Amino acid sequence: MNLINTLIAGVSIGAIYSLIAFALILVWRSTRVVNFAQAGQAAFSTYVGLSFEKAFNNFWLALLAAIIAGVLVGAFVEVVIVRFIVKRATSAATVTVAPVIAMLGLLGIFQGVMGLIWGGEYQAYPTAFSRDGLTINGSQIPFSQNDLFVLLTVVAAMSVAALIFQKTSLGLAMRAAAFAPEVTRLSGIRVSRIRTLGWAFAGGAGGLAGVLVAPTTFIAPNSFDLLLVFGFTAAVIGGLDSLIGGVLGGLALGIGLSVVTGYLGGSYTFMTAFVLLIVVLLIRPQGILGARGARRA
């Protein structure tokens, strides 16, 4: 029963890791940039949601506001910063390295701006559902109504994303722009606009993830940094070129960390994530579902 409870708890937090991994992979596939500012974007969007919740006392309005804020911030970062840097890059190395360095600097800027606007103290984020464990056959399990809401929301978000990418012309254009941008341009598709949409989708996913995880912890300008680390680890484990791999990597990482925490203690959590990452990279450097030498559609 203890093992079952541990696995259930792991699935809940693993769903959040999957959502962050999804956002990171989406940006990587569209622009080959690892968006280390994703934690700052998610925290900023969550703060916007918290402001709406305090003003209108409505969780659902706050959730919508956070997602919209994430979309707008993601698009802004791509248009104003990433596109500017890539256009002025003078070598292939600059194109690869400069945006990553810029994202690290942008993370610090986001944290500073959030501190100026909302302060640096920890703030609680409300939830629409109870966080008390459900009772089944007289036994309480560490899985609450809020955990069920988180899991169903992530599944719904991933399903909508899969539908868009696999069944619509927009999804086809985004995959084409990521796989062969020059050929896509010759087909009359504006690759820059498609990439902006990719960043916008990723920003919205980050805002959603922030609101989903915030009630289980406190929100502060740097409170999502660890979430970024685990989300990036999940993305690499699953394969940076595979959206499905990122989802599976997040679930696997969440379950693995939950088992370690439940049986060995929380002090081993951070170490375990990187041990698992190193083992996967030694066995399969491109990740579990990452394609060798080519992008995965």
C-alpha cells in the first residue's frame, strides 16, 4: 500500500514536470534554444494569476489570466530578444550560444522585476479543490482532489497539443519549420511567425504549470528554479526532439523521485535526478525517444 501511495504521488508531480518539459522541448524544436528563462516566465505568469485571484477572488479567471500572460510573455521574448540576437549573429557558434546566455540573463531580470513588483517574500497560492488525501475503503491515500485536477488538466492540455500538432495545418507548419526551415520558407510559410507561435504555446504551458504547482508550495521570484531543473532533466531523459519523450520523461522522473523520497528521504531527491540523467545519457545520449541524427516529428 505504501508503494502504491508513493507511485500515485509520483504521477501527480510527474505531470507537472512533463508540462515544463513540453514547454522546453517546444522551444528547442522551433529555435534550437534551451529556454532557461522558462522558470522566470512561469513565475511571472503565476504572479499575474495570483494578482487576478486576489482582485476578483476567482480561481478560474486567475488561471486564464496566467495562461494568457504566459502566451504574451513567450511571444515577447521570441520577437524582441531571441529573434534580435539570431539576426545579428555572425557565426554558427554565436547563433547557438548567445541565445542560451541571454536566457540565463533574462531569468535574473525576470526575478528582479518580480521582486520589485510583488516583493521577495513567499506567498501562498489558493486552489479550487481540496488538498486533503482521498479516502478509499477507510484508508487515506496521498492523492487529493487537487492532484486529480492537476493530472486531468495536464492530460487535457497534452491531448489538445497533440491534436494541434498532428491534425491541423498549423501543427504541420510548426513541425516543418522546426525540421526544415529553408524548405518551409520556399513553401510560402513565414517561419519567424511560426516560431513565435511555438514560444507563445510554450509560455502558455509554463503559465499553466505554474498555477498547477503553486498551491503545493509557496510562490516567490525564484521558487520555480527547481521546477525548471527537473523539467529540463525530464526533457533530456525523454529526448529533446520528442514531445512524447518529454512527457514520459516527466512521469518517469516524478515517480522515481517520489520513490526515493518515500523510502530514503528528501535529502536524496536532487542527487537522484542527476544520477538518473547521467545514466540515461551514458546509455542513450539522445534520450529515450530522441532520434539519432535527426529530429523526431
